[in-house]
Amino acid sequence: MAANVSKRKGNVKNKRSHSLRATKARQNLNLQIAKMADGTRKRISTKEKRTLLKNEKAA
């Protein structure tokens, strides 16, 4: 089982009906299971995963 690492939270937005009535809605994060350098599996956001891959390529 992969553990959550990301401290990020989803966005809160307003859904708008045709009558422009606003109701709160939540956009959840795109969490992916990624293998870390030490071999463990963690659930991190896709944005964080991209950053890790970019840093690996740069090094």
C-alpha cells in the first residue's frame, strides 16, 4: 500500500447553473503512485512527479 506524501489540497470552485446559482465544488488532486529513489512507493501529485523527473534528468 502506498502512503500519501503530498501536503497539497484540492481547489474549491463554484459550479454555476443556468440561473447562475453558485454551489461549492471541489477539484481533487491527480495523485499517482510513484517509486522513490529508496525503492518505496508513495502517492504524490502529478505536478510533484513531473518536478522529480525533471530534476533527475538535469542531474
